[in-house]
Amino acid sequence: MQELAEQLLRARSEGGAFFLPPRLLIRLSGSDAFRYLNGQITRDLGRLEAGASLPACILTPKGKLCATLLIHREGDDLLVESDPRLEEILMARLDRYIVADDVTLTLETSRPAIHLFGKLQEAEPWSSLPGLRTTRLGPPGFPGMDIPASIPGVESLPLLDQQVVEALRIERGIPAWGSELGEETLPPEARLDLTHIDYDRGCYPGQEVISRLKSIGRVNRLLRLFQASGETCTLTSGAILHNAEGKEVGSITSVAPRLDASGSTLALGYLGRGIAEPLFALDPLTGEKTPLSIIKTLGS
């Protein structure tokens, strides 16, 4: 555990590298691919820069998530990356709106890759390697770099344990599909409106709902980062949040591995808008109550 704690400390200050998990990759080819995809997603593809990826959402007509995407160019084609569990749903969703468009959808094999972030990617020889600029563990505007795992010398990279990667994801407030994100999620609830939506662009399925949410300035719940203190804390994903009166006000979605000696546990979860401390997490199995403090409202 000491080794993982040291990895986490270094990653916070110096950055790091880790193998990307399996990914769903869909290739869009054909003369209408750009125009077609641009009409389906929440971002303006005209802002996609060469050698970089663009985060976006694809929504249902009711404005709820179908998938979160990372989009980049490969030659004349567009590659869409998403969670592999969404293969059937996303392929069907993309195919549904193709009518007379010259667009072909092809499933691609996910190639092994490593993501570099922070100061590590600026050091030689890594800074000179070809790769794709993309934000996976950092704030907007500070992209890391995806590099092929087959590049000579990459075996000497100090790769992070997946527990460390998960701890960084949670403490940086990055929502994940199956935990914070699902088919009932409205993007602003998870603060995806800050990173995955362009409000000054043309129409797409679900835009009317998203624009209306922006105009009224509120959703009923928001993703937040919580902290529980104590060496014997048993905070778990799925724990129900209660206020001082015992009313249910939210739930925990992800709990960070405890890797250091800070004596606290970080977790992500949804909390009803306007709810303040004191808060307690109720374990669904044991009924144990854990006091929580709100670290911040993500994106504020």
C-alpha cells in the first residue's frame, strides 16, 4: 500500500501514465460523415483541432445521455470512442438517423494505448512522441497525450496502478459511465455542460431540453465530491445520503480507494440542489451512518 500511496503523490504533482482500458471505437466514413455526426452531437465539430480529440455527448430526444464520446480525425474519417458496454446502443443510435447520407459505420478494434498526463508528458523522450491530445484525467484546457503502446521505449514508462488512476478520477470529479453516468442522466447534472456541450451551435436531438435547462438555470441534483473522515470509515458505492432530519437527499456513486494515510475517504455522488450539511451516508447493507462533508460543487 505504501507504494500505491507514493504513486498517488507523484501523480498529483508530476503527472503519470497508464494503460487505457478497452474502448469502443466506431469509424464514420463517407462524404457526409462530418456533416452527419455534427448534427447528432452536443459539440460543434468545427472546433475539432488536428491531432486532438473533442469530448461530446449524444442524447435522446428527451435530453438524456445515450453516450459520452471522444471524437478525433483519422485521415478523412472520424473515430468515435465510447464505453464498450454501449456498442449495441450507440451503433443503433448512430444508424437510426442515417437516411440518404453517405455515411458508413464500422466497428474498429481498440488498439493498446497509454495515456500520459501532467509534467511527465512534457519530459523527453515522451514530449517528442506522436500521439493524440485528449483530456482524460485533467481539467479542460490541459490535455494529456495518448500514445501507441507499441512505440519503442514505452516499456520504461512508470505506469500507474489502476487503483491510483481511479483515485485520481474521483478526486478530480470526472464522471464515469456505469457509476456517475447512465441512460437517465441529464448532462448538466454531471457538470458535462462545462466540457461536453456547445450552447452556440446548431440543432441536434435533445438540444431543446438542454437549452431549456440552461435558460432556467437549474437541475434537481448535482454531482459533488464528498469526504468522510476516520480510519474505520466504511463508505460504499450505493450508499444513500440523508440530511439531519433523516430525509433521503442523494446517493454515493463512486468511492476512491484509500491509498494514503490521510485518514479520510473521498467519494463522488449526487446531491439534491440546495441541500447543505450536515449529511450522512447510510450503508444499504449494514445500516451504518457515516458523516460526510462536501468538498466542492464540481465545476464551480
